[in-house]
Amino acid sequence: MTLQPNKKIYFLSDFHLGVPNAAASLQREKTIVRFLDEIKQDAEEVFIVGDMFDFWFEYKTVVPKGFVRILGKLAELSDSGIKLHFFVGNHDMWVRTYFQEELNMQVYFEPARFEFNGKKFLVGHGDGQGPGDHKYKFLKKIFRSPLCQWLFGIIPPSIGMGLANYFSQKSRQADKSYEEVFLGEENEWLIIYSREILQKEAIDYFIFGHRHLAIDFTLSATSRYINLGEWINFNSYAVFDGITTTLAYYKK
């Protein structure tokens, strides 16, 4: 795909809307909506690379309460012709068809490849990629199974959402130090994963979320790994202007 003149592609991830409380989440949601409103003039495509919500489950006829501002803004962008992409994260993995049907947003459950202006991108949330973390990879398969989703779906929403939100917050507290500290290139699983892919094919940009740490790491003379960080504290994102991809921060 070739970008139209003066158009850009934006990559964002890890909003975790819903935490730590309703008031803080609402302020963060308003900030994100303001950012999306500002970029709609030059955005050709927008990638949301996972964990838009701290927890999301689509019941057959029930949508989680709240988040009308961001969903409405995304619908507005989509209706204006901006192509939207959503990569399922580990906190909002139970996405079904709501985003496609209501927002015309393409949903991905695994990393996907794209090419813009001759530059090759590999995009994904990043959870479960690379070596190690076998316990999480096993649990991920269970949680994403149709049986697990069906079992959770028969729990009354008020109980199910309460339990899910509790364990989601506990998980993030346990991973806090890991998410905020760069572990070095030999220990960063997504850097290792990116290098493994580079041995098989040429990729200009590896774009991931999940780590809650904004990273722009040079893998080779022609390849970079970019982690998008998060919107809880730093409001970091990446933008491709047709020539290069830049890690940036949104000032409130």
C-alpha cells in the first residue's frame, strides 16, 4: 500500500481503560479521545495494538458498561474513511464480532504483516511471543478456547466482570517491575523474537505493545523494534509518515 500525500499511520496500545478507578479511567479516556480527534486530519490508518481495555468480554447480547467516548470516536474515524486495526491483547482477549460489526475495525488474534510505501511491518500485541513464559502461553491457550469463553459467558455479567477485573488488577501489580524496566537486549523476549524473524525474512519495523515501556531499539542497519509503551502514565505512540517511523509522546 502507498500512503496518500501528507497522510500518516498511527500505532497506539495499552490504554487499560477501566483502571485504577472510574474517575482516573475517564480522564485517560478523554485524553485518548482528544488525541484521536487531533490526528483524524492526517491519519490514513490507526492501529490499536492491544489492551484497549483492562478487561473486555462480549456476552451474546451484553456490552460492558462505559467507554462510550472512545467507541464513539473510533466509529467517527471509521465512518470518515480511516482504516482501523485492533490487535487482541492479554487483557481484552475475549473479543468476538462487536468491533467489526459496530466500528468496521479489523481484529487480529496473532501478529500480522503489512507493507506501506515499501516498508515492511510486523505488528502484534506481543504477549506470548519469543522464548520462555511457558506458563502464560499455556494459560493463554486455555483462556482463548471456545469452551473457556462459553463457561465464562454463562456466569452472570455482574459476577463475571467483577472477578475478571479483580484478577486483572492483581496480575498487573505482580508484573509492575517487569513492565517498567528495560531488561537488556539479551533478556527482552520481543527483541529475541524479532531477531529470530529477521533470520527468515526482512522486516523494517517490529511494532509491539504489552511491555508498558516505550522502546526504540535498532536491530540492524535496516530494522528496528519499537514498543509502544502505554497511556496510563506516558501517552506514548508511534507514527509512520511514509518514510520513517517515530516514537512520540502526546502532551495533554
